[in-house]
Amino acid sequence: MNATHITDYPSLSEADPGYLTDVPTSVAQDLAFPIIKPNVGDFNRPISHRKILHEARSLARRLLGLGPRYQARVALIVDRDLEFVRYFMACRYAGLVPIRLPAAPRSPDSSRDTAQLRNRLVNSRAEIAIASDAQLPLLMKAAVGLNLSFYGGTGAFIHLPEEDILLQTTKRQPA
């Protein structure tokens, strides 16, 4: 297929990483192939690029409603699935820097995991931290007392209003 934009592909699995122009080139390949696994998470159902991008832009406008500064760091404690793609792209559209922090393999009651996540949040210099529902209890414990402007679960964004604001673009310049 001779496509030049992510929305030109019928599905994410058919996208050539070189043409993912709505995300930084350095992560295009990471977003295009390794996360797509049959029968895992949201990839059990087909979803169009247009829908993913629409959802990411909506999330970006909600993120901007939190009032972050330009290029503020956003810690994403979500699994490598469609939810991660949406929030990663939302951060990029909002002019924020997404930082993927690994999800804890053990129980959210593990004090070791809580301490590790807390250290990662501090070291990442994140101003916002977002966790999947499975990781939210761990984030709520680890974030106590940290200087975060917002921390919470992905479900919290459903209730935030969308800001009417122009979003960033990350399209490549022609060579």
C-alpha cells in the first residue's frame, strides 16, 4: 500500500512504521507492531486509525484541561495495549512528554512495588501520573506526598471536560 499517513491504513496491524506520521518517528515502529498481539486486550476487536486518533485527540484536550505546562512529563503506568497507544498519542498531541513506566507484576499490596513505582515517579520528574485500572491502587499509594499536579486512573478522564484548544502535530517535514 502506498500510504503517507496513519489514517490511510485500514488497521494498525497493516501500517508501515515509516508512515506513522502522527507520532514521533523514533517510536513509530514500537507503536505499529510489538503491541499488536492476537487475543490480547483491546486488540480482540478491530479498530480504525481514525477512531484511535479521534480518541487520542479527545484525551489530549482533557489532559490540557488539567493545566499542564508545555512539555510537562506524564508518567503512564498502563499495559502495552490500545490504552497505552491512546494515552501516549494524547500526550504528544497535547505537547506533553509521555514516559512509560512498567506496570507492577505483583499485587498492588506489595510494599516493594509501591517503593519502586514511587522511585520511578520521582526519577522521571513527572508532573502527571496516569495508571490503568489494574495499576491504580499501586499508583494511589506510591503518589502520596509527591509533587504531582494530577494522578489517577484512565477512567477519571471520562469525566473531565474537553478544552477547545489547538493541538500539537508531529508530522515529519519532507526531505
